[in-house]
Amino acid sequence: MSREEFEDAVRDALDEIPEELAQQMDNVVVLVEDDPPPDDPELLGLYEGVPLTERGDFWATGALPDRITIFRLPTLALCESRDEVVEEVAVTVVHEIAHHFGIDDDRLHELGWA
């Protein structure tokens, strides 16, 4: 799958987020990169920022956007078909957005998203 097709899959996954949740996302950008950090080569996605549940009244003053990064190459390595890539991207996008809302990995596991 080309980078453009992968980015389209990420875009499609974002389009599937219910509007009421998407409207609550605040100061967050979603990016695609080929490679994850060297210390975690199998990582599919990463949320970097301050979850909405931890932001105080003065949080936004000078704050850079939170980042959700979806990693293309480990996702492609994990999946055997285009359909599997699309499904894995959707799960990864939901997983990382959940972190933006303050949901941790344990709870995501309980919900079937980890």
C-alpha cells in the first residue's frame, strides 16, 4: 500500500469518528509517519500530549497541539491484505483518540480496543 493510500485509510478512519466526539477533540493533529521510534519498532500509533481529562483552566496558553501519529511500515508488516490494513488503521486511530480523551491502555483492553 502506497503512502497516499495509507493516508487515505487514516483519513477514512477519522471520518468514521462520531461527529459529537470529533467536535470535542481539542488542539490535536493526526500525522502519518513511516517508522515508529527506534525503541519500539512494532508500534502502530502514538499519542503525545495532554489528555483532555488532565487539562487545567490555563492549559491552552501557549500549548502546542497534541499529536497522534499513525505508523505506516509496522502496520503494513502486521497485515496481510489491504482490508486488514484498513481495519488495523481504524482500530489504531480509535485507540489513539481514546488516549486524547484520557482513556488508558487497561481500559481500552477491557473495551476490546487494545
